[in-house]
Amino acid sequence: SGPLTRDGSVVTGHLGGALYGGFQGWRWSATANLDRTETDSATQRILSGVGYRDTSNSVSTSFDSQADISGSPFRLPAGAVNTILTVGYESTKLESDSVRAGVARSGELSRDTASAKLNVDLPLASVRNDVLAGLGDLTVNLNLASDQLSDFGNLSTVGYGLNWSPVKPVRLIASVTRDQGAPTLQQIGDPEQVTP
């Protein structure tokens, strides 16, 4: 074996924007982002007197957009029901090339994801509105989400919880979430890089 040297570089670019507004007590927002990252690496090594130059290159390009609307569709005796509805879209492409010990490999992966999320807060008790005031302030939360991945299928998230304030200085929060996830494109398709 002999000396090991590695040179690397990362170049990133980002472009994004957002819009906000409201109407009749409802609030809305829309955002969009475009990102590009290029990573290069070269490893020079000597094994048994023979020099090798291993290289790896990856280019990741992603676009995402999201829109949400929030407000109160109706009231309960304890207060207003608050909801947030979010829809989004994301597209990611990963291109990679590598050369290790003279053997070249390349790959290209892409993924499109459409998503929808709903969050609802239901007030059950309220000191201010004199509804079950002996309990303090109590709100139940429910959230649902669905993500449709072009290369993986549908993933879902279900969550619920309680937000309870029995007296003014004290607030207790309990929540449960069951979610599903998929490996990232980088985990699947990043070029092989070995450090002897």
C-alpha cells in the first residue's frame, strides 16, 4: 500500500419563491423551490506499486412546490375548529458515475411525489367559553397524510393527540404518529466511494 489522497468539490444552486394571501378569514400560501447539487470526488491510491485513480460524480436536481390553506370551517361550543390543508408536488433526479480500479459504473434515478395533508384541531373544553370549564382547556388533534411516490407506491401517515391545559401555567401535550417512509434516491443511487 502507499499514500492515499482525495480531492472533492460540491457546487450547489438554489432558486425559490413564495406567495401569501387571505380571504374571508382564511389564509393561503404557495411556495416553490428548485435545487441543484453537483458532487465530484477523486481518490488517488497506490496498491502493490500500482497507482489507481478512482472517481465519482453525482448530480442531483430537485423541484418542489407546496400550497396550503388554513382557517376555521365551523365552530363547536368550546371554540372554533381549525384546519390546515396542504398539497404538494416534488420531482427529484439523480445521475451518478464512478470509476473504481478501472471499472466504470453509471446510474440514473428519478422520483415524482404527490402529497396531501390534513390537520384538524377540535376544541372540547374551554374556560373562556365556559364549556366543561372544570377540565380547563382541552383540544383534540387529528392529522392525515398521503404521499404517492412514482417508484415506490403510496405511503400514509396517521396521527392524533391531545393538548390539555388544566390550569393557566400548565400545558400537557400527548401525541401518537404512525408513518411510513421510503429510502431517498441518494441512499439508492449515490456512486460507490471506498476509502482503503
